[in-house]
Amino acid sequence: MDAFEQIIGQLLVEEKYWVRYSVKIDLTPEEKRSINKPSTPRPEIDIVAYNTTTDTIYLLEVKSYLDSPGVVYEHVAIEQDEQSGRYKLLTAKNYRETLAKRLHEDWSKSGHIRKKYQDFVWTDCGKVYRYRELELRKYFEQQGWLFWGPKNNKSRILRLSEKGYENNAVTIAAKILTRG
């Protein structure tokens, strides 16, 4: 897990989500063939967040890209037949649906979640290329997905500074930033 994923995970916990990091998905041989990757190792989802009150699972693609140009709209807003590139979960429908189905079956069988559920894709990024955050947000809304971008993250982190003391790096950093 990288530091940015840890920050986003903490923000999700603050909003009452149950969070797991670097979730490996154990695909069956048939599922691997269905995504045209029969010898693929276990795919990994950056963060899986579960809202227990709505029985909703969120599969998160998390990219900080703070010291790079940022998330490029054209690299995300495409649909591919086969998963490739950095945004596989977002751009390959069959891959996304196969992973979501396997995760649901495994977690409902183990008792982690209820049998009935919904799943959504969610992405979070620290920086968007050429400030096209609004375009990304609209694209995600059209897909029925959720998007947190730099503006969302900043406001959520600043809200942490208003909490009482917690021995948590994200909350402490928020307090340091706002206490000049």
C-alpha cells in the first residue's frame, strides 16, 4: 500500500466505510480465460470499500500522480476489450465485472458481506492532467461511478483538522497544515 492509498483509506473510514487495501482476487481458470489472460497472476484492486448500511462495494482505482502531469482524461475515458495500461479496472468492462463478481462470491461465502449487494467503481486521484477534473467527474457520473479528485481530497483532509486529537498520521498532518 502506498502513502496516498493510506490517506484515501483514512478518508473513507471517516465516512464510515469498511476498507481493505491491495485486495488480491483469486480468479478461477475459467474466469482467467474469460478475460483472455489464462496465465495471469492474481489481479489486485488498490482499495475495496464497503458501505454496510447500503450493502455497496466500491472497487477503487487510486492514483496520486502528485509529481507527474496527473491522470489523463483520454487514458481513462475509453473502453477496451482487454485490460491493459494503468486503468484496467476503469477501461475494460469484462475485466471489471469478472473481478467484481469473484470478489462478491468469495466475500459473501466467507461472511464478510451479505449475499445481496451492489458494486461500483470509484477512482481517486491526487492530480488531474491539464485541470480536467470536471470532465473526469462528468464521465464517471455517466458511467454510474464515483470520483474523488484533488478538490474533494483537499476539503476532506481539511475537515480532519477539526476533529479531536487522534494518533493518526493523516489527521495530525491535517492539523499541522491548518494551524500555521
